[in-house]
Amino acid sequence: MGFVSPWLIGFMVFLLMPIGLSFYLSFTDWSLSQARAPMFVGLANYADLLRDEVFLKVLVNTVVYAAIALPAGLLVSLGLALLLNTQAPGQPLFRTIIFLPSLVPIVASAMLWLWLFNTRVGLINSVLGWFGIAGPGWLTQSSWALPALAFMSLWGVGHTVVIYLAGLQDVPRELYESAEIDGASPLRRLWHVTLPTISPVIFFNLIMAIIGTFQVFTVPYIMTQGGPDRATYFFSMYLFDNAFNFPGRMGYASAMAWIQLLIILALTGVAFWTSRRWVHYQGK
């Protein structure tokens, strides 16, 4: 018990107590800037959220962003891992190139993509201009800002690619050899051998992607501050503003945090429920 007591103390002080405090504060009206005790208001914060147009807007924005970025990230990272798993010249170099963007600090990446997305001098619109295409205002037009951020999320799939690569290298060669003897084409080997074998890895990446996309904060906060017209105003950004920028809203922000937790738990629960049909573990 003595060996784990430092971890237990840290867990209770820095995790368990804040979780319990936030749950209590979600039923109160309290501000960090005011020297008064939290005032219990019951379910008023949760009821106000249902009538809050901004809350509904950020919830829709977050869901739309997740619907674009989550499947795109899983598919792109899986495709890159399949390519990097082949025996081709310069394989270590390509693996390094794919993984390097994941090591770039988020702020530096945001500044880089601010230049790439710049309407007048950005590289993307300059390349489009070579083909006679007038590039849109990626971060200045409401219809393009959210898809642009979802596209930018593909920049950091290096970690996911590494996890896929580890799973691909654990696929038994005997399965591929048996499939080749049976006359299976490369596409059939991918569908019937590779994907079922690495399905636990796909499932893990899916869960991590659900958690990550529904907590997106740093990149839009730096690049767009929620604009234009709140097109990129996401759930975590509104939660942060209520907690630290809007006076007297810490209880409201705590209620938002618990709703965010329930949404993520519900989605991960659905993923676990459906996993029984498509996730295959070796030895079972």
C-alpha cells in the first residue's frame, strides 16, 4: 500500500476531487472572480443550456467537425500505414516524413496553416491560381472554415499511423500465404485478412478519435477564435469562455463539461456495443 500511496494521493487531489467539485458546481451559480460561496440552483444550468442558442450552435459545429475529421483521419492514417508497410526503397525516410508533423508544436502548426490558408498569399490558393481556380477564403468564409480545420486535422495523423503500423506488422504471414494459395486478390486479402486481424487496433484508434474530436480546442482557438460567424466555435471553446471569460459562469461551464462527458461516454458506449460484430481478437 505504501508504494502506491503517492499515486493514490495524486489521483485523489488532482483528479478525483476536481471531478467531484465540478459535479457539485454544475448545480450552482458561482464565479471565480467573486468572493462568495457557490449558490445552489439545482438543474437550472442544465435547463438553461437547452435554451441557449450558442450552446446548440457549438454542439452542432462539434458534431459536424467530428463527422468529417474522425472518418477522414482513420482512413487516411490507415492508408498511409498500408503504404508504409510495403517493402519499398526509402521506407524509413517516408515513415519519418509522415511522423514529423506530429512532433511540431500545435502553436507552430497553427501559424503554418494560417499562412497556407491565407486567401491572398497562401500557398494553397497560389497553387489553385496556377490552374485558373480562384481559391476561397478558407478561414474567412463560414462555409469553408470548418471543413478547412477538419482537413488540417489530417496533418497530425502520424501517431495513429505508427499504431496502425505496429498492428500491421503483427499480422501473421501464414494468413497471407494461405490467402494467396487460395487465389485471393490483394483487395480480398486486405478485406478478409488484414482488416479483421488489425480490427482491435482500428477500434482503439476509433475510441481515441472520438475523444479527441469532441474535445477540439487549441487549433481553432488560435486560428479563428470561433469565427467567422461562430462557424468554428466548438464545444470546448464555449466551455472555456464560460469558465474563464464570462463572469459568474463557472457553474454553467461545469454543467457543459458533464454534458460533454456524457456525449463522449455515449458514443464510446455505442462503439463498444458494435465492436462485438466487427472486432476480432486473436485466440477467440
